[in-house]
Amino acid sequence: MNDQKEMEAYMQLMLSFANVQKNMVRFIQKSATEKGLSIPQYSVMMTIISCSEMTQKTVGEKTFLPKSTLSQAVDGLVKEGYLDRRQVEDNRRETLLALSKKGKALVEELHHQEDGLHQVFKAASEQFTSDQVAELLIAHQKISTYLKEVELEVTAK
């Protein structure tokens, strides 16, 4: 009986994460489509906004996009003027990416989009106290750290 309760608890937690992610993806799809972006393009822009510039290789590592999908997304963003691309001076095989003014403006629009992910998630999170948010962040970090450690162990075998 105790094993059954444990299984139910971890399954509920896992399904909860899956539900949140599924709902977030729906908002991302809607926002991306409304702005004429693919989901990979949206992911690239949201990844790069946290830094002034980033290598394409790093963007790929952070987004887990396959190289071909990443290249297509970057090419489309450069073509639309949302992204600036240049070769790294010391390593001509590496490409440095940065949001253009137009790209930064689009990300700002996405952040403030009334029914977009950022505003909806902000509203959803306002139902929690700051202590509850802190506890939730700690719990998520513990799970994330554990999963990364297990992944490293598995890949090291």
C-alpha cells in the first residue's frame, strides 16, 4: 500500500510538470504564430535575449534544437531582420548571434502581449506568496539538479 502511495505521489508530480509544460507550449505556439515565428525561432530569440550575444553552438545547447532546425530558425530570423549574425574573430567556424533592434522590439512585444505566456504566467504566479514562490523555486531546483546529475551518470557509463 505504501509503495502505491509513493508511486501516486511521484506520478502526480511528474504529470503536474507535464501539464504546466503542455500549457506553456500552447501559449508559446499562439504567440509565435501571431508574430509570424516558428517555435524554434521563438526559442532562439528568448534564449538570446538573456545575453547581449551568444554563439550559435551555445544557443543549440540551451534550446536542444537539432543543428538543421537551429540553422533554419537562425536563417529565417536573420532574413526577417530580427537577428544579427557574424563570425567569431578568433574562430571563423563559430557564429555569433545577437538580437537586432527589431528583434529586441519583438521580444519586448512578446513579453507584454496581453494573452501571451509572460503576462499569463505572471498573473498565474501572483496567486502565490513570495514564500511559496521561493519554496517552489527551491523544489524545482532540487529536481532539476537531481535530473542533471543522473543524466551525467548515465552518459558517463
